[in-house]
Amino acid sequence: MQSMQSHPRSHPRSTLTVAEAFLRERAERAETPGASRRVFTRAEATALADAVVQMTSNPNLGATITHHAVAVTTIVRNDRLKCVDSDHLTLRIGTRLGCNIYVGVETSIRDLTLLQQVIKRTEMQVAPVIQSEDTPLSAADDPVKSFLGPRTYLPVELWHDTTIDAMEHQRGVVLAQMIEQFRTANLLGAASLAVCARAEIHRYTAGRTAWGESTDSEITATARMMDGTASGWSGEAHRDWTKLDGVRVARQAIAMANRNRGAVRLEPGRYTAILGPAAVGALVVQMSPLFEAVRIDGGSGPYGIPRTPDGRENRLGQRVADPRITMWTDHNDPDGGDYPFFPDDGFPSGNNTWIKNGVLTALAYDVEYGMRRGKTPYKAPTAIRMSGGTTSIEEMIATCDRGIYVNRFSGVEVVDGPSGSMTGTTRDGCFFIKDGKIKTPVTNFRIYQSPFLSLNNVMALGVPQRVAFGFMPPHGGGHFGEAVDRWPLDPVIVPPLMVHDFNFSALCDAI
């Protein structure tokens, strides 16, 4: 492994002037909040990235600059208000040679002169050029040139000015309306509201630039009985703030809490389960890493198999779900969408269909592994849509002889990689169904289930919708600001499902 010391070189004063002007304006904007775009424009981002790139002599330098402005407001017990507004402008520089990226600097941008001194002392590690494992690359197919050269990106529209307006003017109004709903219902209410603007640029000296800008918003609410014996939850998320309705969210949470009164214990076991969209989303969002080829090839995960003599090492082309199930990523999805490039280096990533009519049709190859195997790189499906049907939840209940309805899951995590099995708990609305009707609310369960198994046990599907995940403060060493900056999470659009043989493994005393 070699190392290279980067050195400053001359740079056009005009570029630095634009970048410095933006930094000054941003500092003034932070001190005097008001209606604004909130994050840098493409012109500002390009000037800033060019200023950084020109501070080094490394011809393969890449600069990644992200600007996140997130406004989070929460209320607890109807009146305890907390606002956390973050504005993070961060830089990461690195070089990718031989399909390996090495981070040289990751820092907040405040002063270009100071930043230049940091870059001068940054060592950039250089990896040897690799060859494809399957087919040796010719000089014309040099992966370094392939990675660094100009690329074409899918056009996406993920920005909504209406969402930016909500950051300044509508948060307080909506929360006041939600509080009034809780007080009128004589329930304790907790609500979280997030509105964000994000912009990101990846700039390489070889001429490739990846640019993305987006807005997003989410409202969630939990209603509880004064004695703490029952609760209900609801939420909505969309990139366009005007698609959300805080009063509707509060009323749905209140209705769920009222229906959840008087919960009784029910013996755990395998039941027919009717899962609301939020419950399905909590499982599907955990599936994203399990599509990564680097994990699957060689037998790992539910889609991997031990390498066979003919070279097969995954289940591509095989049926893995009910034929009614299709899962795909569309970066310009009107209900969600995503940036059409990898978040670490800006390499383009196109739309992809992961499962089509129940058959596994694609895996996610990161840039390094994809180039090694001669595969087109696709990032893991963090933003994903699942096909649905026309059956309403009420119709599912009417056809269920004996089962359980689940409003949502909490604390879901993968606990068994080979099978993809997950654990978590039901929360804020769990009901026993008998003879086509909801008979009684039941206390919560812990689950132990593989969604890959459930997707083969489908009885009915409803209309897909984007799910809200709610704000979860960090645990296990994370910091609060980082959690705020990541919320709302990437879009997941799924239908309610009716599946048989769902494993409710144990009782849970959580409310």
C-alpha cells in the first residue's frame, strides 16, 4: 500500500470568492432565521467543491459535500414542546483507485483557509488497480478510468418548495391543532414532526459530477389513556408537505387508542396475521442489506446458496416470494424516490427490479464488488416500493376466521442472517380476530419471523402507501444530532398484508 501527500496548487480566485461568499451568507442565515432555500444550490455547491478540489495536486481527488437542514419538533403529554433544528454542512475528500475509496478528510466546513491547511497535511492512500475476477480487463476497461470518467444520471424531481415553507411557517400551527385533538379526547398525546432539505454533490477532477437535492417530511402521533393502559399510533410521510395532514394523524391515533381499551392476554403461537402498512414497512426496511451481493454470494443470507460446481452462488432466477409480489426501486417515484447515485462516492445507480412476480431478478452490487465481478453496480434498495392489490383491511378482517391484526411493530431487527429472521414487538394497536370480526384488543407480542417466509404465505394484499417510521433517538453510542439529521428515513412504500402462519412467539408487557 502506497501513500501520497496532497499539496496545494493555484486556484482561480473567482471560484474561492463564490465559495467564501456562500459560507459567509450561510453563517448570517443561521443567525437570522427566515424563509429561504435552507441548503446550497447547485451553483454554490459546485463552486465550493471546485475550491476544495483545487487545493490538492492529486489528479484523482473526489470531494463529497453534503448540506442537511432538518427541523424536528416534538410534543410530549400534550404540552411539553421540544424543537431541534440542525444545519450540517460537511466535507469528505478521497480518491478511488482500483475501485477502493479512502477517506482523507471528513470535517465541517467553516473557513476555507483552515480547510486548505488540513488538506495539505492529509495523506491520500492509493490502492493497486484490480482486475475482474471473471474476465481480465483490458487497458481500455481500466476500472480507475471507468470510475472517474463522466457519467449519465437519471433525472429526478425530489424537491418541493411547499416543504421548505413548512419549515418556517407551519410546524407550530399543525402541532397546536394536534394538541387540541388530544385534549378534546381526554388522552395524553405525543407527536413528532420533521421537515428537511438535503443537497449533496460529488465532484471529481476527472470531470464527473453527481448532484442531488431533495425535501422530505413526516408526522407521527401516539395517543395514550390517562392511566397508561392503552395506546394508539398513526403516521404519514411524503416529500411534499401538502400531502400530510396532522389533524388526520392525531385522530387516527386517538381512534386506535380508544379501540385498544381493555386488552386481554392471548396465547402466543402461529396465527393468520393482518399487518397494517406500518407493520409491513418495519419488516421490509430491514430487508435492504439482505439484497447485497457481497453478502449473498457464497451462501450467506436468505438469497445465498453454497457455491455449486457450475459457479452458482445465489438464488437469482428462482422463485423467492408469492407470484403477486414485485419489489423495485424507482428513483423518481412520486411517493418517495431517491438519489440516483451511491451515497459514498456519487457513482450512478439506476432503477432496478429486485423481485418480479415472486422471482429474484437482481442483487445490489457496490461499485468495488460490481467491477470485480463484471456486474453493473446498483446500490442496496434503501428506497423501495412493493406491489399491492385492492383488498382493504376491512375486507381482510371479514375473511379471517381466526387471526391477529397488527397496527405496527417496534424495535425490529435481524437476529438470524441465514434465514433473515427478525424480532420485534407489536405496538399501539393489536387485536384478536374471530369469525370475520375484531373480537377484542390483545396485549402485545414479541415476534420471531422471517419476512421472506411471510412473502411466500400471502393471502391478500392492499393498496401500497408510504409508511412513516417516527423519530427514534439514538442508542448504543450514537448522538442525538446524527439521529435528527437522518430523519425522515428513506422512503418505503408497501401495502397491508394478510399472511398465514405468522409467529407471535411470546407475550410482551409493552403498551
